[in-house]
Amino acid sequence: MKKDQPYVDKDNNTSRGVPMARRKMMTYFQFSLIALIFVVVFAAIYFISKAIDGKNKIDYNSAELIQYELPADDTKVAVFETNLGTFKAVLYEDQAPEYCKYFEGLAESGYYDGTHVFAVQDGVYFMGGSKTSDGTDDSDTDKTEKSPEKSKDLWPFYGALAAYGNQKSAFNTQIQAGSRVLFIGSIEFDKDTCEQLDSASDNTKLNNAFKTKGGVPNFSQQYTIFAQVYDGLEAYEDVLRAQVITPSDSSGSDKDADLRPKQDITFEKVYISTYGENKNDGFFSLNENAGTAQTANSAIDDSAEK
């Protein structure tokens, strides 16, 4: 036996110079230290995520409704040619510069040509820009995800476009901005919904915009909103109302739903142009004095009348 090697007395459960009980305590201490480190790291990540949420807090009362301001002729627009018709959307490069640059690059490369609408929630939203008809990734999917860009001046009104991606992590629930797009429709603005909206914000102009133009207030500041549909609203509405394989149940649950369209809806071509080449000035107006809820179709009717 080597000089410094401890002698193990199996009968007494000890090692000469290092009792077994002490060795167990050392092992326990090591595991406790690991657990403590994990708790500290978890707490740090938690508070960092809260700090991020606090940093991105939006002042609703100072919001400007730029989605209803007339664009300059050189403002970029995205043109979506689908098999159900064409609609056009103003891009907001100043408010979402990184995502707009990314989206425009994909559109100009032809990435969206032939992509699918892969989910439709009757009238409320549809989701598109997927290489597959069910929204899953394949080898051709662009999996880039940009950090969210949220603006107090962009809101999920009817016709707003939002970048759709995954949550950044379990500790940071911000939704990243990917290649898929969430096309926003509208919920029903009944009396109760309008009262809840008024209690959530003192910005009367913002509240009335939701009531008169439609939208999904629950999406507010959840996604990177980067565009607003202003032309081709009939085609846009046709996609929003497309029949799906298995609709949500009466409670709105998607548990057993299959929201893929019954008939394929595809973007035949998506390209970038300018507002000067695709004008529709009649869309860009807002009745600030309206106080009662109207249907989302009022946006279509107002645009058609002007």
C-alpha cells in the first residue's frame, strides 16, 4: 500500500483520516452549491427578462396613428398577388428598420413567390409566407429571426402586418420576427369589448380607431408590426374568411382545430414597389369622433367610396 493512500475500514465504514460521514457531507455540500448557483442564475435571468419587458413598455397615451396618415410617394409598399386577388401594404421602414430590410430582401429575392397561407382564424387573422402548406419548416425555409421592433405608433388594426416568430427563450417571452407573416383582421367590438378597451387606455383617438377600423387589441405590442394594407381589401377579406379544414370550436379553442385552408391559398408573387405607383388616398382617413363599434368591413366600404 502506498504511503499516502488512505486505509479503508469496511467494518467501521471509515477511511483513515477521512470519515465516511464527512465525505458524504462534502458531497452534499457540493450538490447544494450547484443548486445554489442554479437558483442564482435562474433569478438573474428572470430579473433580466423583467428588465427587458420594463424597458420596452409603451406609453399608450402618446401614440400616433401613422397607419392612417397619407404616405409620401416614395414610401415603399409590398404588393401581394395571391390566387384570390391582390392587396398592397405600406411598409414602415422608420419604425421597423431591421425587419423591413430583411423582409424586402426576401421579397426581392423571390422567396415569398409560391409560399402558402397556412392558417386562417375566421375574420381575426391569417398566417402566410410558409414554404409548406401547414406552416412547418423545410430545407428551403428561411429560419432567420430578428429582434422585435415595437413602436408606440404602430398598432394591430385591421390590415396590419406583423412578423411572426418564436419566443426568444423560456426566460425572455418576447416574440422574435421571422420570415412568416401574421395578417391581422378583427375581433367583434361589442359593448363589453369597447368598455374594456376604454378602461385599458385613455387615448380616445387610439380606442376609436380600433372601434371604427377594426383590429385585435390583444396583439398590441406583442409582435413587430411593419406594414399596413391599404388597397385590395376585398381580396384581403376573402383570405380572412376562407374555409378551413377544422374550425375552432364555439369557445374559440384551437385544441382540435386544423386551421389550414380547405383550398390552397398561395402568394403567386410578392414584390416591392412605391406608394406613388400604387396610390389609394381614400384609405387614409380616420373619423376621430366615432364612438360606436362598426364592422371591419367599414374599412373596405370607406376605401371604396372615396
